[in-house]
Amino acid sequence: MMEQNYSIDEILSAVDEIHNKKKDDKNKVHTTSPLKKDYSDVPKHTLKLIEEAEETK
């Protein structure tokens, strides 16, 4: 295995990149959370059918 020497600035830069990547990954998880569905335009009898279908799953 080849031994490589890195400067302190290179190491700190790499650590910052990793830290920022973790923050970006966490933000992506939060933005992809399920959105609340708006059923206000759906007729009530259709909603009842949907609820019954979900119960039978």
C-alpha cells in the first residue's frame, strides 16, 4: 500500500465535504416526505369507496 501525505488543509477540506454531503442527504430525506392529499374535490361517495377498499387490504 502506498503511503500518501496530505496537508492539514486537504484533510479539513475533505472533512467539510463529507459533512456537507451528510447535511444534503438529510435535507433530501425531509423534502421527499409524503404530502397530505387534498380530497376536497372528490365526491363523498367516492371517498367512501376508497376508504372501504383501504380497509380490505
